[in-house]
Amino acid sequence: MVATLDWIVSAGILALVISFIYREWETWRGRQRELKGLLYLLNFEVSRNQQTLSEFIKEPDSATRNVGKLIQTTVWNETKVQLTHLLKNKDHFRTIAYFYYILDDAMLSVIHHKHLSDTIKEDFVSTLSLDLREQGQEVQDIINVYIPAEEENKYSVKISLTSKRPPEE
């Protein structure tokens, strides 16, 4: 009778341990899925901003006209709190946060420098865009640590500042 009772108690404890491990594993998987999803969205936004910055390098004057409309930070603004908890490597988070900090600062600088002469404005925007593109590439490299390489360019987008609507028929 005592052996049976010991066996039942041992089986119960084993079941609790297995249940606990399974719940922890499911929680970890859920966090990984959430992190991956947020990073997909962030990757899309960073890719779009990278392409916009490339366009600004080619056409600096368009930066002062369109910077507020074309540079996006919505995904970052809505996911940064979640990313602080999900990204275990705090240096990765700091690099991403720094990119968006200088991106916001650059947008304000471009908006406030509309009055500059065209030559100074072109130099300013080109230099700023190149620096931001380098920082943006660091962010994309970090995202690629978490997202498999075969899915890396899955969500890229092409934009053009000079594209016009197709003629109506």
C-alpha cells in the first residue's frame, strides 16, 4: 500500500514537472513568434526608409518637400515597448533605438533647414542620408540575426519620389 502511494505521489510530481516545462516552452515559443512578427514589421519599415533615404541622396531637394510624408516611424513607435522585453540583447535594442532617434532628429533638421541655399541643402541632406543609411544597415543586420536569411528580403518595398500616377483611361 505504501509503495503504491509513493508511486502515485511520484507520478503526480512528475506530471507537474512535465506540465510546468511544457508551459514554459509554450510561453517561450509565443515570445519568439511575437518577436519575429514585430521584427518583420520593423524590417519592412526600415527597408522602406532605407529606400527613401537613397532617393533623398539622388534628389536632395525632394527631402525637404517630402521628409515628413515619406520617412516612417509608426511601427517603431508602436512596438518599441514590446521589443524592450523581447530582445534579450540590449545592445541590439540600443542600436535600433539610436537609429530611430537620429532619424527623428534628422527629419526635424531637414524641416528646419528648408531656408538654406540649394547647394548647402543638397550637401546637408546627402550627408545626413548617407549616415542614416549606414545606421539603417546596422539595424537590418540586427533584424537578420533573428529572421532567417531566406526570408530576409521577403518584405522589401520599392518606392520612387518621382513616380506619378498612371494616366487615367
